[in-house]
Amino acid sequence: MTPQARGHLAMLIFSALVAGSFSLGSMVANEIAPTAFNAARFAIAAVLIGVAAIATTGISRDAARAPWRYLVLGGLFGTYFVLMFYGLKTAPPVSAAAVFTLTPVMSAIAAWVLLRQITTARMALALTVGAVGALWVIFRADWQAFQAFEIGVGEIIYFWGCAAHAIYTPMVRRLNRGEPAVVFAFGTLVAGCLILTFWGWSDIRATDWANLPGIVWVTLIYISLFATAASFVLVQFAALCLPSAKVMAYTYLIPSWVILWEIALGRPAPTALVLVGAALTAVALLLLLKGEDSPANTATISD
């Protein structure tokens, strides 16, 4: 399997795992402060990834070079996760997932600024189709709501979190100095945990950890294991193999995955019109993945 193929497989798994965090996160967003929850998830994930790094590649002293890099990446991803949970306090899971599908557009812009990666005409078309599908879901196929541009507060909050995520992806390649993905992820998680602990210390102290509802612990374990630890490694691995816009292209699958999660959890399925928007995001993914990628270190994204 080529590095590009492994990168695609990593992001396919990533999309399925992350989708669960929307459905589960919406169930606990009002049960615990977002900063406290995410400080705990980063701590758990850091321990898991640290053990994995020691058991596989090891953690060399060279990985500690320029530790500010991890603070930058940890701050970006910490911002994304905290704003995601604030957004899920009011935004429906499928709608929030649709907001996330705007990330490839923002990531393509960030990649041009940071890496001078150029988006081809076909990729621009795919990003446009995906954005239309995302807006279709966000506005719940309501043309009058779109004309009035009535977006929920939760979606707006989460949008800014997605902007941080979009910058994070090209920054991984910009700041990586040859460290293995698992080691780089460990440094990022530790830094993110420190930032969130400092920023949310009052929320952490105020949380009654012993009496939290069981669903909070279930969500914390799932998100720490799969939507944080595993996704960190998967995204960082893929970002070293694929252009940034194609890494984030897999976010287009997330609304469809979330719909399946919602049905599995016993919630009603979205209307048929909303499903049209999810289908458009899937079409965008196919357009983005048509053809082979250029090597990861090139500045131009090939067709």
C-alpha cells in the first residue's frame, strides 16, 4: 500500500470515529463544562498516546526541540474541541457535522498561506459542492432561512472552532521536523492538556466528578480513546502523506456517519431534503479523491 493510500485509509477511519463525538457530545454538552471535559480527555489521550509512543517508536530527546510547536498545535486543537462542545449545547449533531464540512475550504486557504499549496480547478469545484451541501444541512433545506441567513448560535460558535482545526492541519506539516506521527501527537496532547488545565482550572475544580451522569463517563472514554487519541494520530499521519485540503476532504463523510449514529442511538432520521445535502458532501469527497495525489512535500495539489 502506498503512503497516499495509507493516508486515505487513515482519514476514512478518522471520519467514522469522529462522527460519534457529535452524537455523544450533544448528549453531555450541558452536563459538564467544556473546558473541564476537554482537559480530562486530553489528559487521558496523552497517557494512551505516550504509552503507544514508548512501546513503538520511542520518544527521543530530539522530539523536544522547539517545544513551542506543540503549544501552537495543542492550542489550536484545544480551541477546536472546546468550541465544539459549546456549540453542541444548542446545535443539533447533524447540523454541527455539516458546519465541520466547511473545514476543507478553510483548510485549503490556510494551506495556501502557510505552505503555498495550490488548489486545482477540480478541487475548487469539489470544495464548492461540499460547501453547498453543508449549507443545505445547516439551514435544514429551508430556503427562507437561508435567505434570512438565520444561523443558530451553536453553529456560529462551532464555526470558529472549525477555523482553528483548518489551520491546525497545514501547521502539522509546517512544524513537524521528522518526528513520527505518534510522538508528534503525544507532544501536542500534552501541550493541549496543559493549556486547557490552566485556562479551565476554575471549571475543573467546580466539577463534581464523583456524581457525573454515567453518559458523561461513557462519552469521555469514547472520545478520549477514539475521537482524540486515535484521531490525533490518524490526522497527523495523513497530513504527512496527503495535501491538507484532501486530508480535510474526509470531513465531508461525517454528516452521513452522524446520521447513522443518530439512527443507531434511537433518534429520528433527518428529513429527505436534508439528506440531499449530506449526499452532496459525499459527491464532493468523490471529486476530491479522483486521481492520485502528488507527493506530500510538493506545493501543488495534483488532479
